[in-house]
Amino acid sequence: MKRYPDEIKKFIESNVKGRTTRELTAMLNDRFNDSGFYFTESKVKAYKGNHSIKSGTTPGVRKGTTTKFPQEMMEYVKENARGVGNQEMADRCNELFGTSVTAVQMRNFKRNHKISSGLTGRFEKGHIPATKGKKMLSHPNSQKTQFKKGHIPHNHMEVGTLRHTTDGYLVRKIGEPDQWELEARLVYEREKGKIPEGKIVTYLDGNKDNVSIDNLALITCDVNLELNRKKYRFQNPELTQSGILAAQLAVDIRKRKGTT
């Protein structure tokens, strides 16, 4: 591992305790992103070993973590969970990071990492039910309105149905009981083939309803983050294409500096 400035050495020493190599690597890349440094887990691990630095964590994958959640996505969920439901957060992450997590997986991830949205789904203390003090009458006709086993709700959506997420993304139902996929990904894979792992589809003109193949581009998660940080997205598709090239160049430069 190449020699680093004292600022980076002090940052590592101050933040290593109780953190895994993966977590520390993410923190270093976030803190020194604009300084031309790019860190990998192997290099951070080597640095810790060469300097006899211990984190105090148990070797291996920390309980509650999963390969379905990249480090950048884990940080995004932690920073944006407040007031956002599991389905909405899953939709956001699937669009931003090209994953395919479900609402149930998102719920389990948040529970394992003690992340709260602040949405309890329950009545708050002191709430008075509208039926308090009222006796439920039993009548044979009431059975006519009760749901039977196998009942299909009136708002059930058929496979193939299109709808918008709360963030405005166009999604299509691809299976039961509640399997949805971004229409942009479906269109891209139909026209260009399977999307490689680690790649996501972005909209060149910023219009999430414009899923024409000419308006879709395939980028990495690193480039996507760079586009967001540098605000390289435009309504003009050609400008966004230039922004993607600039973002890719910045990512490549950081990675090259990190290996020299």
C-alpha cells in the first residue's frame, strides 16, 4: 500500500475501532473522494496489518449483513430511512443501485441493522377507536360480506400492469403475489440483453416515463453516484451522455491512483 498523508493515517486510527474493513474502506472513500485517493478493502486490510492496527471486530461477515446490500446502498438506507416505508425504499434502491430487493428483504435488513423509519403502522397511545363501546352484532347476512379463502381483492393488479412508484418510477408487475420490476430494465434487457451485475439503467433526459431504448443508458453504481454528486444529469440527452463520460473518467482516475 502506498504511503499516505498524515491526515489519512490519523483518520484510520480514529475510526478503525469497532468497524469492519469494508465499513472503514467506505468511510475513507467518502471522506477523501475529492482528494484523488481510492481505497479498496484489500489495501486497507494490508495497511492495518502492516501497522498492527486492530479494529476489535470478529473476522468474517458481520451478523445481519448480506451481499444483496452493497456498502453504498447500506449507507443510503441508513441516511434516508426516516419516513420512508419498506416498499418505497426497496423501489428507490433497486433504481439507484440496480438491485432487486423486495419489501420483505428491506424490512429484515432494517431490523437487523436497527434502522427505523419512524413509521409504526400502529395507532399511537391514546387513540380512541371509532367502535369503542359499540357491540358487534352477529347476523347471518354479515357472512355474505366476509372474504372467503382464495378471495381476490378488488384492487388486485394483474401481471403486466404498469404503475408509478412514489418516486415516479414506472414499474411493471411481473409475477404474483407482488413482484414488480422497473419498466426501464425490462425494456433494456429486451432490446440489449441481460443487464450485468453491478450495472443499472439511467434515463438520459431525466424523464422516468421515457423508457424508449434510445433514452436509456447502462452505467455502473460508481458512475451513478458520481453523476449525483457532480450534478451531471440534464434534460438534454447529449449533455447527460457527456456527463456520463466525465463521471466515468473521474471514477477511473480515482481507481488508478488507488493502485499506484
